[in-house]
Amino acid sequence: MPPAWFSEWSERYPEWFALGGVLLAVLAGLLLHAVGHIILRRVTQHMPVAQRLLHRARGPARWLLPLLLAQAVLSDVEPRWPRTERWLGIAAILVVTVLVIRLIQAFGDVIQARYPVDGIDNLRARSVRTQTRVLLRTAMFLVGLLGVASVLMSFPSVRQLGTSLLASAGVAGIAAGVPARPVLGNLIAGMQIALTQPIRLDDVLIVENEWGRVEEITATYVVLRIWDDRRLVVPLQYFIEQPFQNWTRRTADLIGSVFFWVDYGMPIAPLRDELKRICEAAPEWDKRVCVLQVTDTTDRAVQLRALVSTPDAGTGWDLRCRVREELLAHMQAHYPHFLTRTRNQLIKAPESEQGRGAPEPPQPAQLGERSAVAAGQATP
């Protein structure tokens, strides 16, 4: 039985006693959370997954218990404060929404820790992380949408508006479906990408004639990091409806090509030996492919193609530049007269025309002699 003075003061000042009960409930909730957090931290000190969940949930969980206790106290005291109860309920809904989102993020942190992408053969890790990131972000979007809808439905006016919209679903669906189509299309495309995985994190893509790596996959768009550190933002729906190149779909191994145009007199065997020497000395070469082939001929020159293999696209670009530079230096040093240039032939005029006073033509060059003019020199 409470003392007489307590009953007298509670009847005289009911608002103050209700407010005091709410404050005591909040303090009790904070105290219980602190004690529970200490106990759980000691229990889970050897469980990394539980520690990650506890770390992510600490912030919103700190306020969830005080809000629930305060709401319980207000529901049992007089006078009733319906508006305060409603706002406490809304706050509890928002805290629960944030708590669920934080737990989803904690699950994503655990997956990223178990599947690092720092290794060379990281195809499996990139596949799992891509699926996890897309699915978890879709789940967080749906949880946030459900939380906002729950808050709005706590207001009678909004609830009536929703009922009237559902009653006229034909007109409302047409009006809302047009602007919502891109958002829903990207969400569905995100689910398709997560399940079928045409792209993954850190994949090398050619999109809109741009070379880049997949840096981020969100619920609605993909961010590509272009080779010059620009960022290309592409909607998810693009990768379902448009063709694109994925250089790391199965493996990151690539074969790069280097083209040269040379004269018909260029010996091929020494160039093959030089290409082999360049590849064996290059740290970028993965020892799979090193080939020099004649791929085309015209009436003026011969096209050579050098094929070299590398473990990834970035290394392939470096090796192609190395092969192009060193092969060109080798030809300039040993076969400069077999580089491409224009061929001309000087023909001597008939003697009958020379007797008629025609000017004496210059001395004829041998068949197949290259024009000195094409070489940038004066005629002797």
C-alpha cells in the first residue's frame, strides 16, 4: 500500500506523476541496456559474428527499451496522453526499422570479412559479395519502406487516404505506375543481377566505349571507375537490356594484340625471336601465349600481329605497350630500311623521243628501289 501522502499528491498532480513515471522508465531502460550490453560483450568475445551484430545494433537498441517502457507506463497512468503515446509509438517504429537495417548491415560485414577480394583468384569472393550487396540493399530498402508505411498508417488521415486510393486503384495505378516504373525496373534488375550475375564487383567492363571496373553496385545503379579515375554511373536496368563487354566474366586472363605495318622485305623470324625475348623478360607475361603472325597484306606493306597473354586487363595494357615500344626500337635499330614507305620507279624515255629535243631524264633507278623523296632525302 502506498503512503497517504503519495496518494494525495498523485491525485493532486497527476501530470507530474505521469511524467515522473516516464522518466523513471527511460532511466530504467537505459540502465538495463547498459548492463545487458556488458554481459553480451563478455559472452560474445570469442564469437566474431555475434560481436559484429552487437556492434551494429548497439545504437538503436539503446533507445528501443526505454521507448517501450515509457509507452507501457503511459498506457497505465491517468490522465491519458494520446498524442504523446502516438509519438512514442512512431519513435519505436523508427528505432525498430533502424535496428533491423543495422542487423542487415552487420550480416553484410560478416560476408565481406569471410570473402576478401585481395587475392589474385577472387572470382568466388566477388560473386558472393555481389550477390550479398545487391540482396541486402534491396532488403534494407524494403525494410525502410515498410517502416515509413507503418508510421504513415498510424495517422488516421493518411490511413483514410490510403483506403480511398485503393478503392480507385485503376486510376491511381495508372497515375503512379508511370513515374514508379524506372524505380521498380531497377529494383527488379538488381534482383536479376544478384541471381544471374552478369556483372560483379571489381569486374572489368566496356560500357559506352569506356573501360572501367565495377566499383559499387547499389539498389538502383552501378558505379564504374574509368581508367582515368572518372566515374561512370549506369542504371541497373542498362545491364539487363543493353549489350556490354565483361572481360572478367569467367577468368581475368586476357590475350592482347599489337599490330605493325612493315615492308615486304622484313624478315619475320628475327622479329619472332625478339618478341619471345621481350615476353620472357617481362614480369607482366603469364607464359601462356607469345605469337607473331602475318595477318594481312596489301600492295604496299605487310601487317604483323603480336599476341601476348596476361593475368588481367591492367597488366595486359602494360605488356602491350612494352611489346610495341621494344619491337619498334628493334626494327629501327636493325631493319630501318624495311619500315613502310612509298615505292617509286623511274623509267628511261625512248631514244626516238630524246632525239627530238626532249630533255634528258634522270638516271633510272633499279627495279624495286625506294624513292629518296619518300625517305625525306634529296635526290643525288
